[in-house]
Amino acid sequence: MAAAPDPARFVDARQVRRNFSRAAAGYDAAAFLAREVDRRMLERLDYVRIAPKRILDLGCSTGASLTALRERYRDARLVGADFTLPMLQAARREKTFLSRLMPFLKPQAAAFVAADAERLPLAHGSLGLIWSNLLLHWLDEPRPAFREALRTLEVGGLFMFSTFGPDTLRELAAAFGDGDAHRQRFTDMHDLGDMLVECGFADPVMDMEVLTLTYASVDDLVRELRVAGEGCAMTGRRKGLAGRGVWQRVRAALARLAQDGRIPATFEVVYGHAWKGEPKQTADGRAIVRFEPRKKPA
């Protein structure tokens, strides 16, 4: 018998894994929002000068981000990590298909590993870039993953990520209004920046944009979230099926927001990146003081 979710945690990791395992087979066709956010993240790399030798896509799902990263950093070794086995299996199948279609691709262009973001099976200082698209809101809280990212990055390495912010699916949450969780717990952009500094990162840069998608019905919205693996996985979610009366109330509340017959759904997208600077203390907590050599007078 599977263990019950830890009541001290906000996110039910077993449910996250279950959601994405079910979605894996059709994920690439359903995850257009994730791909759009990924594309916008890639545009932000245009303003960053970096030549990483090894790149990790953390929470890689089916590995779609790795194709664009490979094109941008042709000499880098690529690793995709995800804790959902069916997603990794789909990623490996896609890699095999692309290798047959385009045999000029290096066989070692991408490797895949099953891994938890809080416990990466990678060496200290082994990565030049960690890329993570829409992962953080599936974690109980971001700081353990931030610390692992810092540990595995080399000095001068970059951590770049996206996640959803607090206004995401606000319409759906307000329509239920029953005290149960119907969406993930999303962290504010400014809090994420503070957490990065707290965990040892330098020069964090945060920005945000709001995307509004529209749907013909509540059922279409819920169905799209489900097939993309985006169903609520909070420990405080409703465990049983909602009754007909609940759904009637939700449909009526969202219908009042409709424009031109379509229901809006807000997605607050948060983007962030930060660097691993020179360490300020040793592993046993002693401060490191650096002295620059004095320049000789001209």
C-alpha cells in the first residue's frame, strides 16, 4: 500500500507524478502553453553572454527544450532530468526518432536521468547552465531546488527558470470559493528573488507577464489542464468528485466573466535568472577573504 501524503507538505508529489505520467503520451500535443513560455525564455537568452559546456534541463518533460538549447549551444553536453518516468521514456523515444531522421546529430547530444530537483545525481560544479521551464510550482517550496542548482553549477554558471505566479487561474479559484485548493500554490516574483539571494545566488533578475487564454466552456479549460498534466496536486485539494451543484455554481460564476462567449483564464508567468558567484565561505562555514594583488605603479 502506498504511503499517505506527508501532512506537513503543501504539494502531494505522488499526485504530481501521477498527473504527468498520465499526460506523457499526449503531452507534446497538449502543452502549447509550456512551449510558448519556453520560446519566450529562449528569447531572454539573447541578452546573456554564456558558453556552457554542460547544460541541464531540469524538469525536462519530453525534452522539447533540449532541441532549441542544442541549436544554440552546439558544443555543449545536454542532460534532461525529470522525476516522471513516462515523460523520460517519451523523451528518449523522441531522441531516437530525431537521431534516425537527422543522423548528423551527435548520439551523445542529450542524455536523460530520473531525478528529483531537490537531490540531483550530479557532481558539484559540473554545470554551466541550468534551464527549468514551469517546474517550481510543482515543488513544495523552491529553496531546496535552488540550493541544489547552486551546488551543481560551476562558478559563473547561470540558473534560468520560469514558473507561474499568484494570479494564475485566479478566475477558477474564485469561482469555486469553497476553501479547497483548486490550483497550485504560486510564489510571488519578489519572494523568488529574495529566495535566490538567500540560497547564495548573485545578481538575480526577475520579470513577469500576464497571458490570458480564453475557452468556449469551463469543461474545455479543465480538460486542457488535465491532458497537459496541470491538474491541482495540492494536499488540500478536494479528494472526491465535485457534485453537480458545485459545477453549476462554478459554470455560472465563470459565465459572468465571459466576453464574446469565451471564458478567460489568467496565467501569470514569472521569469528569473541568477548567477553562481565566487563562494563567500568554506564548506565548514569559515569566511573566505580574497586579496587582489597590488598593481605596480606605471
